[in-house]
Amino acid sequence: MKINIPKLSFIALIGVANEEKSTFIQKHFSSNEMISLDYYKGVISNDKNAPDTAKDAFDIAKYSIQKRLQRGYLTAIDATNLQSSDRKDLVHLAKKHHVLPVAIVMNQKKDNSRSHKNRTDQHFLELKKAGFKQIFILNSREEIEAVNIIREKSPNDKSEFIGPFDIIGDVHGCFSELSTLLTKLGYTIIKHQNKMNNYGYSVLPPRNRKAIFVGDLVDRGPASNEVLRLAMSMVKNETGLCVIGNHDEKLLKKLNGRDVQIRYGLAETLEQLAKEPSQFVEEVREFLHNLVDHYILDNGQLVIAHAGLKEEMHGRISNAVRNYCMYGETTGKKDDFGLPIRKNWAKEYNGEAMVIYGHTPVPKPEFINNTANIDTGCVFGGNLTALRYPEKEFISVKAEKVWSEPTRPLNLPQNVESKDLIDQPKKNI
Ligand code: MN
């Protein structure tokens, strides 16, 4: 049996103590990775059976697990003798650090098949209720021995791509400006007569370079369909990467048949897509569906996310991470224009990796603590900006016109506060 888990997982093992279990633990986990409650009981008390020893040992175990998950290390614990509320605590801990909670149950068949099956079902339900995302049940000695645990690299980990890159800000359907910018950066764009050929475009990058889109390819602008064609062709041919923006996500929801409000420029995109063959629209849906929320590049030195990403979330996978990537943090307050005031995470950022993002239009791109916002509001009549990496050079082209009236003037300082309490994003702007 193959057990595929992310490289960074939290694993709870459940099964009565026997030879197979100890062999299994030794075979699949290093001694650092395996947290032992029994060991901690011995550390804190001369009498393992003294009152509260188990509880205190569990507290230390939780503390150790937390510290390891914070550092990004896979961690496992033998959770056989834990109460279900304790197991819930562990799941909570894993989720807090955006780590997938996995349960592996060793439930060897010893008695008649009916009670064995009942036990299996009961385990499954209990663990599911506790919040484990993946549950593997091993039913025999043979199954336990045959297990192959495969630690998978997460889809957002492209740290082997070391650049050089041209990172491109929010395009929002500004196809003409995108073409001009790519040409300025040294890319050659070939337009095909047959739109089925590479989605209609082949883009040849300058030597060794790769383009990266920070998301929000669509909405408000005049040609979101063409921007999609070009970006999809680059991603397909591995000359480009793209992370998902909040506008891309909303379009995906719409294409998936969900009931979304048609505002903030989505109507224009839908009009443009209505002129396209349905097969292409289906390919757009698939493309958007496959977009990750952030990328880790250049041996962990570069992170790309639509609205930025704080360090503790780099490389992690969870709904909270995805939302942060797409919307950032807002303070829960609104500005004079009715737009949510955003938390200035960049001001407090002191991570090692450079984080490049867009989402909130700024009049001019600049570096703040090893982060840069390169959304210079092209669709609102500003610029379309690229950051050349590792050169740290901004290249911009001017918008050909104001394609969409901004809700608030572009040249006002960013509407962000840094000290307010964090609130969940509510509005899709
Ligand atoms: Mn945007």
C-alpha cells in the first residue's frame, strides 16, 4: 500500500503495541520525527504511573510538536492511548501551523470479520470527526509490512527554479500593455492564425528567463480572454508561471456554476469569454482550477503570492493560507471610499525570502523589508510593472488609457494600517 503524504505532515499513529508497530515506526520515521509520550513520562517523573504524569507528558509533547511544525519538520506521534479530545487538540495544532493532519491506524484482524469491520468503521468515523484529513487503515501484518510512505513535494514548491525571472503585476485584461511590457523585457510574441495552436500565442523568452504572473489576469480590462490565451500558452510551455488572484478565483467559481455577484469587472470578462469557443472556456476553467496560491522559488529565496504572504505561511497548504494569498489581511475597517482597510503585513515582514505580490494598486513600486508590491494599477490608467529578478529592477509601461475608473484615486497613499487587529477578509474587491 502506498501512503502519499505531503513532505510536511503531522502523523498520528494508532495501534496496539506489538512488534509490527515498532518495526513500522523505525522503518518510516527518524527518532527526531517520532514524539514519544512514554519518553516524556520518564523525563518528568520517577514514577510513570503517578497522577497527572500522562497529562503533563502530553503537554510537553504538544509543545514539542508545535515547535517542530513551526520549523517545518514532519512530526509523528503514537496516539493510541489518547482520548479523542486530545486527538482533536493535535489536529488543531497541525491546522494552526497549516500542516496536514494524517492518521495511520494499525488494526490487525484477529477475530471474526464482522467485529473487525465494525472496529475499522468506528476508527474511521472517530478520526474523521477529530478532523484528520487523511486516514489510512492497515488491516493485516502483511499490509503493515508492505506500506510505502511517499513524502511528496507540495505543488507550490518550485525551489529548483532559480531564475532569472520577470515577475508581472496585475494585468486585469490589459492585453496590449502586457504585449508591450513582454516585448520590452525581451520576449518575442508570435500570434497564430489558428487559435487552437498553443491557445493562439507562442512566447519565446529571452535566454533562460521565465515570466511569473502575480495573478488577477482578468476583469475590468478590454481583453481578459487574450490575456488568458497568452498566459495559458506560457504556463503550458513552461516559459511562465502564474499564481491565483482573487479575481481569477471568482471567475473560476462562476465557471464552476457557482452563484457569484457579477461586479468589479467580472461582467466584461464574461462578455469577452462569451465570444470564445466553449472548449476554450472549459480550458480556462481547468487552467484556473490548477493555479496554486503561491510559489516558493530559487531555493526558498523568492515567494510569489497575489496579495503577499507572511513568513509563517510560506510553503504551507491550508484554506487560511489560500485566503491570505488571495486577499491579504484586512483590519475590518473601511476607508472613505468604502474599501476595506488592509493590514500592512509588509511593514512587519522580516523573513529571509523576498516576497513579490500585487493586489493593492500603488502609484510606484518599491521595496519594503524585502517585499515589493508591483501592482501599479494599469487597468485604472496607471502602469503595468514587472520586476526583474534577481536584478531587482522595475520595468513599467504606461496604460494606454483609463480602462476602468478606480474606486479611489491611484495617487493617494496606500490605505493600510499596521497595528489594528486582524479581521477576516469580507469583500471581494
Ligand atoms: Mn487586482
